[in-house]
Amino acid sequence: MSSSSFTRRAFLRRSAATAIVFPLISRLPVLGANQRLNIASVGVGGKGWTDLTKVSAENILGVCDVDSERLGKATQQFSKARGFADWRAMYDALGKEMDGVTVSTPDHMHFPPAMAAIQMGKHVYCQKPLTHTVGEARLLTLAARKAKVATQMGNQAMAHGPLRREAELIRGGALGSIREVHLWTDRPGNFWRQGLQRPASTGPAPSSLAWDLWIGVAPSRPYAPGYHPFAWRGFWDFGTGALGDMGCHLFNLLALAFEIRDPLSVEAESEGGTTESAPLWSRVTYQFPAVNRQPAMKVVWYDGGKRPSPDLIKGPVTQGNGVIVVGSKDTLITSYEGVGSLLSGTPIDSFKSIPEIFNKRPDWEQSHYDEWIQACKGGPAAASNFEISGPVTEAVLLGNIAIRAGRPVRWDSEHLRTGSAEGDVLLRKPYPPGWRV
């Protein structure tokens, strides 16, 4: 199949195989720094609108959304772009011209358009969490590596200068050996509900919404008020709960400092979860192995109002979202954007001897997108490229497996096994007929 022949029928036929076959693709021709990329955007509402506008200095070739109102706003703003309700139709129509795509859909629909674009040899920017399942994250990482395309996951704060400096201090030994890290978020509850059953009340979908396209690879069901545009995060079939939503942000610092990946084990406690929905709160403990000079490390995640012990910072933990890095010399208290402080009171900017290794720009959010654009044009890999963000996504989603399976995960990364049948079945998800991967 040629890269431009990506019709719905062709996609269904191609996806019927049990395993994805990665075609042998060479990387797209390197563009000059001043040449504009042809970009198509899948999902242009909410965060998708941000992603679209942040790459709008390039040539916006196509825009796609299952909601005609959101699509109409995008085609009005980007009058030269062609509009589509179905990303497969957009790929089929524009495949020969596209250089890259942004994917900004609900979690359950990250993988299909991202993988299809990679298989066509296109560069990909994909919102966090990178995928809906661990198995998808592994496949997408391997596919991007094979295709040699430029990638970036949408966790913007990874480009924030203060966070990058904190990662440099950890790498440079300012905190000593790190054996313990605590991450917490004020999600859910304040932003969306969890602990839900499937809605009993149904009704016709809004006339602006193509419900079958919104459902995509999720199990079919009637439309119910609340799924769209945001409450889907609390439902397992569409979202990944508080851990999936904020984990890829709060693991930022660890991704920069350690390129963290492949926990040995993951154990979870939670309350209020259902077969349909993530729990009201959870506490998840990861054990990561010793790597290079970094000793074995425990990472504890908290959400739904749970917080680390005040003993860690000699006072109450009041931040809505935060990170505590406990070292043998000092403790860092910070956020997923950086701008933290040391428990000892030592100023962050006093470590002049520790070199700077990461680029830092004042317009850091734009810089996050520009790193991907520059990588597409032959520059260095973006900081959250799939070689980094794929393993982070795997770790985050393993926490959800421990929650849902009710059993500890003993992670065999090489063979993708959790140590239990209950966990293994959650590594992948059944796709509807014609979408099987």
C-alpha cells in the first residue's frame, strides 16, 4: 500500500493482522531550517487547539475533529487547511504532502493515528499519555525508532528552564544519591469525577458530534451526556485516570534526570474504583533498579487528596501538585514545572560548578513545540521524544494495571509480562472488528 492510500477500507484491511508490520521507511528528506513543514492536526479542540496554534508558524495543511463546531473554528482560523471529520480520510487525501502530524484526542485514540502516521513515514507530536495501554506504548516507540521520524510527547513543562536546571542539579550530585521520590496531584475530583459506573441515561449525540468516530477503538456504546468533551478521563475505556493524566507531567523531572524506565515492581492501594472507572484515590509504589551510578530508587505516587508524609519536608504538604526528591545530602521540593527549593535552604542558583546541559528558553512552552519542529527539520531529538516518553508512559500505565488488577506488578520488560494473568490481560486491549492490533 502506498503511503497516500490510507482509506478507511484500506486501514481496516491492514489492521486485521494480529501484529502490526512496520514497513521499511527512510526518514523524510531533511528540510532547511527556514522551510515550512506541512502539518496535519488530529483533534483541534481543547489541548488540540493549543497544539495546533503552537505549530502554526509552519504550514497547516489539514485539520481534523469529530466535533464539527471545533472543526469549523479551526478551518475558519486556518482557511488554507482542509477540514476532515475522520483522520483516515485526511491521511488518504493529504498523505503525499504531509510532513508531520499532531495528535490531540482522548487517550484511547492516541495510538491509531500516531501509529498510522509513523507507518507512512511522518513525524509525530502526540499528547500525553502517549498511548492508552502499555503494549501500544511499546509498539509506538519501536515503530518510531524503525522509521527514524522525529517525535515528541505533549508534556510541555519538560521544556521549562527551572525544571531542567533541577534535573542538572540531580545529575550533578547536588542532592547526593537519590533513593526516594514522591509525586502527587490534586486530580481527580477537582477536575473530573472518578469511581463511576457507566451512565444509565442516554440520548442522541449532539448534532455536531460524530459519535462513532469519537468512540473509535473503544467498546461501542450509546452516547451519554458527559463523555464529551472532558469527563471521559475518568472512564477506563477512554481515559487513564489521574495517574495517566498527570503522571507524564510529574515524572518529567525523573525523565530528564534519570531517563527513568522499566520499574522492577509496582504495587498499589486505592479506593472507590469500578470496572468502568478509575478510583477516587490511589497510592502507587514503584521500585526502580540501580542504573549506572544511580542506586535503586523508590517512587511513590499519590492522587485524590492523598499526600506524602509531612516528615519528609518537616511541615505540611500543601501544593496541589508536586515532587519531593529525597537525596543523601539534601531534599528538593518542587512542582512539575520546577521552581522548587531545597530543604536545607541552600539557594538553587548557588551550584555554579554543576554544568548546564539542557537548552533553556524564556518562552519555554513554545520551545517545547519548536524542539519537535527543529527535529523534524534534521535537528537534535526533542527532549520528550518517544525513546524517552515511551518508557515513561509504560511506567505510568503500569501503575494503573496494579490498581485495576488488584495485584502487584512484577515487571518483565523484555517479554511484557506483569507476573499475573490479571495484569497481563490489561497490557493490551481488545479492538473492535477491523481495528485489531
